[in-house]
Amino acid sequence: MKDTIFDNYALYDASGNRHDFVLMEIDQVLKLGTTSLTILNQQDFFKVIYITEGEGVYYADWQAFELKKGDICFVGNFEQQRWSVTKSIKGYIITFKSVFLTKFITNHLFVQELAFFNRFTTHNLLENNAVGNRVEHAIQSILHELKLEINKDINLIRIYLLEILLISKRKIDRKNHIKHESVNSNILLDHFEELIENHFYEYKFPKEYATHLRVTPNYLNSICRKLKGKSAGDLIRDRILLESKRLLMTTNLSASEIAYRLNFKDSSYFTRFFKKYVRQTPDEYRRNN
């Protein structure tokens, strides 16, 4: 049953069952404001953003994506997201849950294994219409299918979405010379990132994570550098900094209180750590943002 504005854009099959897939024009999202963003920003949703006109900045957990005509951006499980439009912007946002595809394909980790949806990746933006024509054609095909009142084929929509993801993956892999590593390496990295997400308050050093993963710190570091282009320590630090920024921007906690919450030995050490990588003290960052 349709009970919110957002439901008007949701995908329903002939039996009235709702599917975890939405395609909206960007100006529709902006007009709906916080109503749409609150629902669309649930953590288990993935997004594909395609810009057809104008410019804007999309913020996801304090990471800024500067988007212009022809760009395609992939956004995974970020908690806080918002738009800042610098010029009149048009395009599309596809929002879906992984289960929408895994009902159709045998690999239930397909979406999670796409590097461009990972929180820590640097490979989540295709610029300058790199695959834009094919993406736009697939989007128009989805729109056509969505408008059908009779004989709407949800599997066709899944195929068009898969086409967008797979051609983008191939382009990003070629552009960044990403090699296909062994399954074991990818599994190790996935477990490491999951541990970071669950334990960054407690563990600050790679050796602590390596112990849980039953590998040496050097091996963990080499896998991170091969697959992510960053050291294990960099990934841990990035998550701590992200949480620091979020607490500074969304709470009234002092730097000392944040240091305590993040398990730093004292506030001065936290301030030095933050300033080293952000080039501002915590208080300066809060004032400037």
C-alpha cells in the first residue's frame, strides 16, 4: 500500500508487491527535500547518480563528490548525505538494495563486491561521459519499463541495472588498472573492513586487527595496498577521522569528550592526531564547517 510521497516512485509489481528499487530525477529529490533524503539515505541502500545537466556537490559522510554533466557517481553505505547545487542540476538517482539483484543472480555478494560502492574506495566516480551514452540508454529503458501499466517486467529492470553496474565496473577497472586478486585476498579485506567498522573505537593499530584475522600485520598491509591503494593504518585512520568529523558536526561534544569517546589517551593527543591529517584543530574544523 502506498503511504508516503516516496512510494509514488517505488517499484511495484503486478501483484502490488513493493521492490527495493527507486529511480528518481534529481530535481524531484531536491523538491522533496528532507522527506526523500531521510528515506533514501538508509544505510542498506546503494545509489547510482548520473548527471545530465548542470553542476553540484554531493556530500556523503563529509566526503564531497563534485559532479558535472556526464559524471556517474556510486554511493554505498554512507550514513549522512546531502546536496549542494552550484548550477541548475539535472539527472537521475537510482536507489536500490542488494536484495533487488540477488533475487536474480546466484552471487549474493555481487553488489558488496563492487569496489566503487565501498566506503573506503577512491574509485567511485566516472567523469566526462566515460560510459554515459550506455548508462543513459539503460536508464531510459528502465523508465520505459516503469511506465508500463501492463506486462511490466521487473527482471528487465534488473538486467538494465546490471548493465549499468557491469559496464561501469569494467571502465573503472581499466582506468585505475585494478587487477583481479584472489578470492581469499578479497575475503580478508572484507573481514578487515568489517572489523574496522565494528571496533575502530577500541583498536587503533593494524597489529590488533591482524591478530583477529590470524595474519601478520605485514601481510594485511600488503593486501590493503594491493587492493585499496592504502595501508591498513590508513584505512583505520580514515574511519577514526570520519567519526571525529561527524561528532564535531552533529553533536555539542567538546574535543575532550570526543577524545574520550574515541578512546584516545588524552585530548591533546587527539587534537594533534586530528590536526596532522585535517590541518585544523577540532575546534577550528567545527567553526569552519
